[in-house]
Amino acid sequence: MSNVTEIFGSLVFNEQVMKQRLPAETFAALKRTIEEGRSLDRSIANVVANAMKDWAIEKGATHFTHWFQPMTGITAEKHEGFLCPQDDGSAIMHFSGKELIRGEPDASSFPSGGLRATFEARGYTAWDATSFAFIKDKTLCIPTAFCSYGGEALDKKTPLLRSMELLNKQALRILRLFGDTQTIKVNTTVGPEQEYFLIDKEMYEKRRDLIYCGRALFGAKPPKGQELDDHYFGSLKDRVSEFMHDLDKELWKLGIFAKTEHNEVAPAQHELAPVFTTANIATDHNQLTMELMRKVAGRHGLVCLLHEKPFAGVNGSGKHNNWSISTDRGVNLLEPGDSPSENAQFLLFLAAVIKGVDEYQDLLRISVASAGNDHRLGANEAPPAIVSMFVGDDLMEVLDAIETGSACGPMNKVEMRIGVHTLPRFTRDTTDRNRTSPFAFTGNKFEFRMVGSSQSIADCNTMLNTIIAEELRQFADQLDGAEDFEAALNDLIRKTITDHKRIIFNGNNYSEEWVEEAQSRGLLNLKSTVEALPYLIKEKNIDLFVKNKIFTETELRSRYEILLEKYAKTINIEALTMLDMAKKDILPSCMRYQEFLAHTLLEKRQLNLGLSDGAEEDLIGRISSLTGCLYNKIGLLEAALLDVKEYTQSKPQADFYRDTVFVLMQEMRAVADELEGLVAKEYWPYPGYGELLFSVQ
Ligand code: ADP
Ligand code: MG
């Protein structure tokens, strides 16, 4: 596409635009503010706001909004017009510095997990100047963080920004120990690969489960699924490729560089990968990407499903969170370097990751916990619920050699001494053979593959940054003032490997043996969201967050409540939707079909020609018994939804949803799916899996 460079970033108030439109001293002051993360001076804010307004109006914008990421996991905005009436009856276009840097959306309608009870209902949004403003739907959007008046974070962005700052601080300490005096800032970089399904809009609109819940709550397996692997990397259907081109263009305008798009394993499943950027921009961009996927799909008569498991029995969708840390001078700290000293530094960062992932397996698991992702983790298509990490055979040999102080393969059988020897380069080829690992080293970054497709990546990156920063802090404390730096470094890395190598697993994570092996290693296997969540408020985790000022204990506890509540609400909506569909559509359809069969049977008998009526009789019998069974399940599920109201505490309530309501839902589905296989298509109320998955041409 020839005009890519022209449209790229055309709707973003980026540095280039700032430079063009701001007076030199304002631009310099703003840049300093952004780099140092300080708050903006009011007089500068006024100038910036005015330039932004003029630019936005030229681009057709009429409104502005603070764009933020509340705990709902999606983005929120409250539009206000630039138009401002004057006393003399005329109007001007107005946007002040005050409106740019601070907004006051009513916080009371967003989940706060009890923070509301203790603090004021009002909240405020504050401009996150590290993420550029942009135009969407004729509205100037200002990326913001969202807090209560007591200063508590009410969103996903505030903790992410706090964690990035923390990692910056601790990583810099390490760099200084290695004699780096030039790096001013260390950034977390993230590139999230996004999976999604595209289905036909007409089909979608016929299914209330897809409309209300984003996933099919009923549906028998089609004769053909994904077993032939003929969709993976296959040629794109015309409609899909038109959608992708259109989506690319929209993303480019917002400065989001979508690089590769291809078919995934399941029919109708696809993937998009952007080029990586800093963690908070990547998070903003991923939210925008998900939003645009849905919107652009609509233009093409398609619906984009971002649910982790829209169709039981076919692969679900995830998001691979590629994560690394790099300096402001572009040095990737998770890349083995060229000199022994760079390699020693790499190994120290690697050791921090190994220790962090081992000590905080629970937090990584929690960062991807949701009702939707429960269907996916451990279902032999995505990593299991057990957190482990993959480093590959070559790097493993190096780690083994360090631990035992013995000869080492890739080092040509010399004894490995940190700070003395150069490491081999680990290319992607030798490091990315394992696609089953939840957390894989892929040459110069880690790929966290447990994240669900609909989830905000703010959560997992907040966790990753925090735990790695904590380990770096401990390392820096130990190395600071060591008499013999090299000896201390050697000991530290060796000890870390010995103590935490149980978290490394280079084998097949999908196998049964691994589940047993992981258990014998003492690794956690938190199978469901409700099992995982209580770990969030374990003392060691509260300590971690409070000490590092990522969450206060109150914030953390409120988040625990929000997550439990969200789980319960999700299952509740699904159960109600199932009941609605079963009672109003499935049961009546089965009865109508039985009536038709009975009628046929009766007519045959009345004709008295000795025609065989065994098929009708048999079908009526089977359908009638299954229908009775379905009716029975409906009663049980309804009763369970009454029982669940008895619980006043969120944890036992969530447990009941998981152990009773969800189990009944699955039983009910099994009966309905069996009926789908028996009832004539014209009588079945919904398009089936086959139509949903194979109808887009
Ligand atoms: P592929 O998985 O297609 O072979 P890559 O490994 O190059 O391709 O990239 C996968 C994703 O990882 C992309 O979104 C890319 O931008 C991202 N990525 C690459 N390097 C880094 C890095 N240093 N930090 C964060 N993300 C990265
Ligand atoms: Mg990948």
C-alpha cells in the first residue's frame, strides 16, 4: 500500500505533530515532563491544549474525552463538546489546559470493590502524557489514569505505570553496578499477539448466547472441525482479507503498527501481531485494536469474537504477551551480549526472571484468571494452569554449567565463569521450539502465553514488572558494596539457579506426565479462577505490592473483590442465558419436532398399509426422554440460581458458581447438544457450529 507512510499516525498527536505545532520552549518543557514523568505545569498545559484542539478540529473532531481503563477491563470515555456558548449568543471552540490534564467522571458506576464505601464516589482522570492523544470517532481522546479522590487507583493503567517506574528504578541500579553511567531510563517493552474469531453477522444475530456472553453455550460438534489443520496459515478468504486490510488501515492511522496477520488453528480463527512498544502504549494500543476489530468487522458483515473460548471443542483464543526490558539507548537487556560483561549482566537479569517467576507463580496465574480463560488453560491448546518457564536446551546447558561449575556444551567444554566467558547467541531458532510453555524465552524476550484473548494486558505486565523489579532490588541490595563484585555475582547467579530451577521446564507442557512432575516439584496448579484468586491477598503478595508501592493493601483487597464479583456475574449471565434459550427455543423446538413425528406416525398407522413406522417411534422415544431430561436440568439450574443468592460473602458465592452452577450448565448443555444431533435442522432454533465456523467466504 503506497500511502501507508502518509496515513500512519495521521490521527495521533505524536511527537512530530507536537514539534510542528508547539512553540519550541513549550515542546521542550512537555518533553521533559513526559520523560521525567512529572505533572504538567498549568501554563504549559494551556498552550498544549490549545494546539491539540486546533489540530483535532482540523482533523474533523468535535468532541474530546478522557480515555481510561477502569476495572471492567475495557475502556471508558465521556465525551464533551469543544463548542462553548458565549454570552453574546455566539460560540467558540474551547479546550483548556485544565480540561486536558484532569477530568472528573462519576466513579460510582465503575467497579471499585468496596473502595467506594470508604472513599468519595467521585473519581478523577489524569493525563498520562507518556501515551499520545489520538482521534477516534471525531473525538479527541486523551489517555488517562483513573483514581479516586483518596488517591486509590480505580483502573488498570495506574498500577501499570507504577510498576514500569519501579522496574526502571531497580534495573538502573543494576546497570550502574555494571558500570553503565549513561542509561537514563529502562523501559518495559511489550508486543501482544492477538487471536480472534470472525463469524458471519447474520448467524451471530440468531444466537443470544453469542450476543450476551460472547460464546456458544450450546452447540454439537460439526462433522468437520480443526482436525485437518487446513486452516492454519491457509490462504485467506476474500471477506477476511478485506477485513484485515481495512483494519490495518484504521490501526495505522492510530499509529499502531500491525505487522502480521494470518489464520490460526481453528476454523474462522485469526491472529494479529503488532510491532512492540513500551508497555503502557502497547496496552493502550491493544485495547484500541480490540475495539477496532469489533467495529471494522461490522462494516464487513462480520462479528469479531474475542472470547477465550467461543466454541467448546475447537481451539480457544489467547494473547501472547511478548515482554522484555530495554534501555533508552535501545539495548535489550534480555539479549545475551557480545562481551563477557554484557553476558554477566544478561545472566543476572535472567536469574531475576527465574527467581521472580518461581516465587510469584501465583501472581502470574492470577493475572490471567477469568471465567473465560478457565475454559482454555489446560485444555491442550493453551498452556496448563501450571506456571513454568522454558529457556531452551542451549541456555539450559549454560545454566547447568553455572550451577555445577562444570564443563559446558555450547561453551566448547570450558568451565563457565560469569564475567569471564562469552555466551553463545541464542537465536530464535534454537529457543522457540517449544510452543507449549506458558512462559518461554524466545531469544531476547519472554513470551507469556497464558493471557486470554479478551483480557487487558495491563494486569499481566503490572505483575511481571513488579516481580522482576522486586528481584532486581534484592540483587542490587546484595551486590551493592560487595568486596569482590565478580565473585559475589557468580555466587548470586549460581545460588539463584540452584534454588529456583524447579520452575524451568523445557518439555511438553500439555502432557499428563508434566502435571505429575510439576506436583512433585511443588509447583502450583491453580486450575480455576476461584482457586487462584485467594492467593492475591496472601501475606507475601500483599507485602510485595505494598513495599513496592504498586497497590496499597486496601487497593489489593478491593481488586480481589472485583475479580470474584466479575467471575460470579459472568457465570450468572451465562446460566440465565442458557435457561432463556432452553426454555424459550430449544424445548419448544423439540416439542414441535416430536409433534411432527407423532403426526407422521399416526398417519402411517391410519393408512393401514403395513408401512414401517419404527424410525418415527424410536426417534419420538429418544427425543422425548432427552427432552424430559432437559426439562429436569432446567429445574435444577433454576433452583441453584436461587440457592446462590443465600451467599453474602463473595468467595463462597464464587465457589458455588464454579462447583454447582457451572457443573449444572455443562450437564444441561450435554443434553441439549445430544438433542441437536437428533432434531431436524429446520426445527432447530439456531445455526449450528458448522454454519458458524464455516460460513465466512
Ligand atoms: P514471530 O512470533 O512471528 O516469529 P517475533 O518473535 O519477531 O515474531 O515477534 C512476535 C511479537 O513479539 C511481535 O509482536 C513483536 O513485536 C514482539 N517483540 C519482538 N521483540 C520484542 C521485544 N524486545 N520486546 C517486546 N516484544 C517484542
Ligand atoms: Mg507467538
